[in-house]
Amino acid sequence: MNDAFIDTHDIGLLDAYSQAVITTLADTRAGVVSLRLQNTRATRHGRAGGSTSGSGSGFLVTPDGYLLTNHHVASAGDRVTVTLDDGGEHAAQQVGSDAHTDLAVLRVAAPTPLHCPLPWAAWSISCG
């Protein structure tokens, strides 16, 4: 990119935008999870699935383990393993799913409350 096309004012705006993105990432990354799905049901031919059939991501919405992901991700298998930002892995169960909106809610089976950086999470637990 040619520096002649960058206005001095734009550099300040770009820096402010970059700082906002970096701050948001630092504040919320602990709530982002990786999902690994495995299909353990028998196939049409009677063989067990057994192989990893999908992966995706989601984000924690409550400290007691509820997370939001896509329906097409959650429907890729019947056994779900969630990997947290700290590397911990936990099983999860599907709570609900809606194909029309492509949303699904899962619940992580974790022995302790999970770090959920989203601001409404603390409010929903304290008011729920």
C-alpha cells in the first residue's frame, strides 16, 4: 500500500480500531471453545461411526457450562468434546437445537464454574 494514500487522520482511526479489536479479544477469548464431534451411532449399513465427523467452535454464555454454537456443527455427531481456552477438555450434551436459525445450545460437563467473560453471564446467574 502506498503511504501517499493514507491520510494522517486515518492512521489514528486505524490505531484506535486495532486497539479495540485487541482489547475485545483479550477480554473475551476465554469464552471461545473448540468443539470436536464424533458419530458413535450405527450407520445405515450397521457399522459403528467411530470416526471424528465434525468440528467447530462456540462460545460460553454462562459459567455453569451453557454454550452457543451452530446447529450444523452440533448435529455432526452424538459425542461432543469441548476444548477450553486453557486446553482443558470436557464432554458436552446438546440441550437444544434449531435448524432454521442454525443455532444450538450445548452444556459442558465441567466440575467447576467456567470462565465466561460475557457481561450478561454474571447478570443471568445472579438474577436467575
